[in-house]
Amino acid sequence: MKSASSISLTRRSLLTGAASAALLPLVGMPKASFAQENVVKVGFLAPLTGPVAAWGKPGLDGCKIWADWVNEAGGIEIGGKPYKVELASYDDEDDAGKARTGATQLIRENDVKFIMMLGGNSWPGVEEIAARQGMMVSTLLPSDLTPDTTTLIAPCEVHPIYNVTGVDWLAANHPDLKTAVVCAQDDALGKPSVATYLAAFEAAGITMASPPLFFDPATTDFAPVMTQLLANNPDILCLDTCYADYVQPLCEQAFQQGYKGKIISCTLDFYQRIVERTSKEFMEGVIFQFPDFDDKALNDPRINFKKPNEFFAEYVKRYGATEWSAVSWEYSSILDLWADAAQRAGSVEPADVLVAMKEGGKGKHAFGDARWWGKELFGIDNALVGDWPVVVIRDGKATIAEFRSIPDWWDKNGQLLVKHMTDLGQMWNQRT
Amino acid sequence: MPEKTSIGGAGLIGILILAVVLIAVPHLVSFSQQELLVLLTINVLVVVSYRLQTLTGEWSLAHVVMMGAGAYGSALFAKSFGFPVPLAMIAGAITAGLIATLLSFPLFRMKGFYFLIGSFAAGEILRLIWKRFTDPFGGPKGIQRIPGFPEIDLGFIHIDFYDPANYYYLVLVVVLVSLWVLYRVEKSRIGLTFHAIHWQDKLSESVGVDAFRYRMLAFVIASFFAGLAGALYAHYLSTVNPNQFDVNTMVYVLIWTIVGGTSRWYGPILGVVALTIVDEVILRSIGVDQVRPLLYGLILILAILFLPNGLESLVIKARDALRGRGGANVPNGEAVARK
């Protein structure tokens, strides 16, 4: 046997070692102790790179925490047997072609029993394969729902309908604000959101100072956009559901152009960076819809998301506080719903889990008990809707101001939303 | 030096091997790789048709938009006007060709860099029209639920073209026929005139060549085949939207073409095949999804640094080396005679 001192590191051995290490993932590591266990795989099909990655990757990071916690606790018990949960992910780059390839890999090669997607541009590529394979798929964008998409559910984020809660809260707490402007990227995410804000402003008695401003998604210079928005001195500046890459420069431009009114936005991802680039004073009172999960309001007994404060702490520990985004918790909350339904169904098969999930027309949404809804807007009751938090920046920190009910708003103002959705061609039966 | 056009015995064996590989490949790869194979084969037509256009010396940034014109055209012909899908595909390709004809009049008043910028602007106008007009183009969400290629049921054989392996064979036939047409165009007098305009446009014009007409012809032919590729794409994915044909996608086409090389017809094919395998198969399989753009960029930089003439230069060097070795094996008398 060679003594330790006689082992020398040559260029050849270094290269061999490096090559072996690089090839390990290809040839596969021996599966240590889970070989005999039941394993259920869940697919994650969302953009992990590219301009929309902010609504994919943080979600995958959150799911990893969820899976680790569940598996450390012995897995989920289904039909009397413990199941370890494994995640299989595929970067669809927000593209239908890549999403189709990814769905094929997840369903036919990885044998997943459920797929979580961001939805939007990527969903049409998956629609037929999901229907043919009977695969249950979740989306964050219920505008993907139609009467034909029976295996597609929107169990967490009923985008953009929850935006009405922010406007509703704003009108109740700042009745002096009477005019608003709204801008959005001209795409499938921006338009339905604009329709929702227009309905919410109209319901709140707030008038539009100028028509909605749609900018091209390729826009990089937001100075003229902001100049045009501020031309009529609006009381409220609404940033709609702009991507993270747009919200930051838009806020910076509003700050640089001396805007003094109120800002409302759907998301404010990585808001700490915006506070750093503007000021605490400027960002004070900005309203959006996605809380940090260290918020004590999330410890309310009606909240169904498990251990939100611990989840946030673990997320920050693993990935850093500035990596927290709107979707960091969302896919995990969908996994909660799925696991609960699978346990009740006593099966991991998609059809059984879907039936269990929608049983009684009610479900346990992250922010409280909710109902399956959506027929009037999407042609199918596959969106889980209930309360949603209104989040306000206070002293540079996102804080939940109040939970407001989406169904209550809908019951009073549903026709307004249908009207604006129709005007912008966003109803399910208007889609080509 | 002109390319050799006749095919020898070794060439025939090579073609035979390639044919066997192309036929067998869907059965040798995974399900998801079959999906990739379809998209890759469509992209081969995109880059080869793009190269035809570059023969006249003009690099367009509207090629992917022309692909989109074919995709939108075919989708609308099939969905809104009830055309049978195969006919809709041809109609979509013709639509792309017609749009290219119209765009030629303003675009070919420009040359070089100005043409590049002009083509970008023209492409963006077309793309923004699709985005602006929800009826009939579907706006930002595009057109969805586009009918797929019809199934063939002859009783004893049933072919469902939703199956990627079956669609691959359909695409392969269309692409091979298209490549043959493009090859013949390049080798014809028309193709030689394209080259002449590229290298000596004033001289060509002085001997009576109508450079505008030939540039237009190259643009229209390239756009027709890009449109055909778009039609194949639309009926496979059942969806088209304006973002699929944006400048980012065009940048990929440029990268594939440049990395592959443009002096030989097979250069862009090498580029698209090699880079797709690197990006979609190798980098994904080693579990580096989130750093793929970084690694892809690194590979591109290395390719440009060490292979400035593209991947095709490797083939040329390999062929020259083989010929050199072949020369060493010739009988002594012949070798002496050559000396």
C-alpha cells in the first residue's frame, strides 16, 4: 500500500479526478438509504433562467425547503404507507416549446404525479400532453384556465384578481386619493392585470388620470414611460403586474422625477434593493400583495401555510434575505394542498388527488379557507379563492396591513371586472 | 476555391450512414429528446434558409419574424379559414414569401449595416402588429389551440402526428426536400449571381445583373422556407405568440449560423446541431439548469476564439487531412507523377 507521503498529485491524476467528478451526475451515485422506500415525484416546470426567472427559481428554492422538511418528518403518509417526496425540475424558459419538452420529460421519464407551473406563455405547450396523460398541473396564472382545461388548477395565486384587495384597502384608508394612472408591459400578464386594476379603481370611485400605458416588454429605458405617467399629476401610480426587472427601474424613475403620491403594485420583488436605490421615505407606504413570511400576522390560526416564520427564516438562511420573492412560498403552499389531498385520497394518482382536492367545493388556501371558483371569469371553477393580504412598506420593511376577501369584492363588483376584462379581450371565450 | 459538387464513393457511403442515423435516431433517444429532435430539425431549416439570404451579403434581423409570418399565416388559414393543415402550411410559407416581397422594396434601398437595422425595424413592426391586434392575431397571448397535423389512419397503419417520433419523420421529409431545393438554388446560376452580388455588386451591375432583383429573390426564397419552418413549428406546438419570434430568438439564429460558419451549406447545420446538443442535452443532463446561459456564453466565446471560421472549418481541415493521407497512399508512380 502506498504511504500517504508517496501519493503525488500529477496533472494527469488531477484531470482524471476532475473528469470523474464531472461525470458522476451522469453515471449516477448509488442511492443510499431510500431504495426500499416509496417515493412520489412532483414536477416543477417554470422559468429558472431568463427575464421571468424571478417567478420560477425562488419558488423552486422554497419547494426544496418544503421537501426537506416533509422528508425529515418521515414523508407523507398515503394509503397507510410513508412516501418520500422528490422534486424533478425543468427550466422551461417561459417558452411553450421547452415547456412541452419539459412536460414530456417529467411525465414520461421522471414519472411525476403532479406538475407545478408558472403558466402563461409556457402553458399552451403543455396543455395537450397534460390532457392526454391525465396529469394534474397547477398554474399561478388562472388566465390559462378554460372549460377544457379540466386537469389544470390555480390553487394558490388567483392572479390578477387578488389585486382588487390592495385598491380596496387603499380607497378605505386614503379616501383623499382620487386619480390614478397605470402602466404594464404589453403581454399576457400585463393586460388582465390592468383590467383588474381598472375595475378595482372604478369600484373604489377613483378615476383614471390617463388611459393605461402599455409598454413593450423589450423596454429598457423607463424614463419616458414614467414622464408620460406623471404628466397628469396622479394621486396614485399603479405599476400593475410588471416583471421585477421593470418594477425596480420604474420605482427609481418615479423617485428621480420627484413623484410624491402613492404607489401601488402587484409585486415588489426584491424590494430591499429598491429601497436602497431610492430611499426609505420614498418607499414608505407603497402597497403590494406579497408578504415576507416573517410577518407575525401570518401566525393567525386561520392561516393554513405551515410554520410561515420558520419557513422564511430557513429561506433567508439558505438563500439570503434579498432572494425572497413573490413566489418563494407559493409553490410550497401548492405542495401543502397537494399533499393534503393525496393523503385524503389515499393515492398519488393525479385523478384521485384532483377529486380529493376539489371535494365539497372548498379548500385550505395558504391564507385561510377558500372556495373553488372561476366559472364566470374562466369558464371553470378551478381557481381557489379566499382572503389575500394587503402588504405595505413601513420603515423599509414589507408588513401585512390587513387580509381582505376577494369573494366579497367579487360579489359586489363582479360585473365591473367582467366589463373591463371583456374590453381588453381577456375573457376566456375571447382568447383565440 | 469552388466546392466539389460531384459525390464519390466515400460520399455515397457517408450519405447512406447519415440516412440510417436520421431514420434511427428517434428510436435511440429518450421521449423528451424526441421532442428536442423535432424542434432541432425545424431549426435546421431556419438556419439553412437564413444562410441563403446571407449569400447576397445582406444579413437580416427579420428572418425569425418571417418564420413567425409563416406560423401565424398557417395557424390562421387552418383555424379561421378551415384550410386542411398541409395546405395551410404551404399557404403560411407563401404568406411569408409575399410579406418579404413587400418588405423588399423599402429594405433593399439600404445596404450593409443600414439594411441590418432596417430589417430589424421591419420585423418589429410586423411583430408589434401581431401583438396589437387581438383580432385576428390573439394579441400578446397569441393564437392557441392551433389544429395539429391530421392523423393518418389506413386501417392497418395509424399515424398520430402528436407523437414526436412521427412528427419528426414528417418534418425530416419536409426539411430534406427544402434543403435539396435550397442547395440546388445555390448551385444554380441564380446562386452564383447571389455570390457575385455579395463580393462585387457594382461589377455585377455593370454587366447587367439587377442586384435589387436578386437580393429580393434571395430574401423571398429564404423567407418562404423560414415561413415553412414556422408553419411546422406552429402546428406542432399548437400555439404561436409574438415573443416566440422576438430579437432574442433571432440572436440564437445568428449564433448558430456564425458558430457553424457560412462558407459551406452545412456550416449552419453544424452550428445549430452542436449548440443545441450542448445547451439542451449536455448542460441539462449535468444538472446545471440555472447556470446554463453562463456556460453557453463561455462555450460561444471559446468557439469564436478558437474557431473563427466556424465549426465547418473543422470539417474542411479533417477532409484535407484525409485527402493528404490518401495522397500518401497513392502508388509511387502516381505520387512521382504528381510531383
